[in-house]
Amino acid sequence: MINDPVHKPNGCQRLEDPSVKLVELSTGNKVCTYCPEWMIECEAKAILAKPLSVRQSTLLKLEAQRGPKNVQALKNRMALIFGQRKLHKSDESQ
């Protein structure tokens, strides 16, 4: 599903409405702002903006609240975004 121009998570019917605002995820997929994938993306970016020690404690708290399995998608998205930022910075330095 990565790089699918408009990804329809869970059969989201809002994506068929031309008046709905679409956003592009770090995966390249476009989803509506109501989709759970957008929530994960926003949460991942917000956590990545914090210092490392705060990121670690935040993830531990979330794991205690949601369970490790549910937080894994968030960690995966954070790793993807972090890797993209690191790659982008190395491209700029050349």
C-alpha cells in the first residue's frame, strides 16, 4: 500500500468526497485527517520533537496505557520519519 496515491485505510468513505482535505503521510500515502494513520503520524512527529529522555519516558507511559503491541505502529512510524529526516539532512550537506 505504500506509495498508493490515495490509501483507503479501513475503507474510509471520506476519501471519495472531493471536499475532504487530504494529507500526505511520511509513507507517501494520502489519507483524510480523520483516519487513524494521520493520528499516528501526528503523534509520532510530536514525540520526535521532544528530547530523547522525554521520548523514552513518553513511549514507556504509552506502552503501559495501550500495551506494547499497540505502541509498535507508533514506534515504526517514528523510525520512518527519523530516517527520512536523517537522509534529508545528509542530502543537504553534500
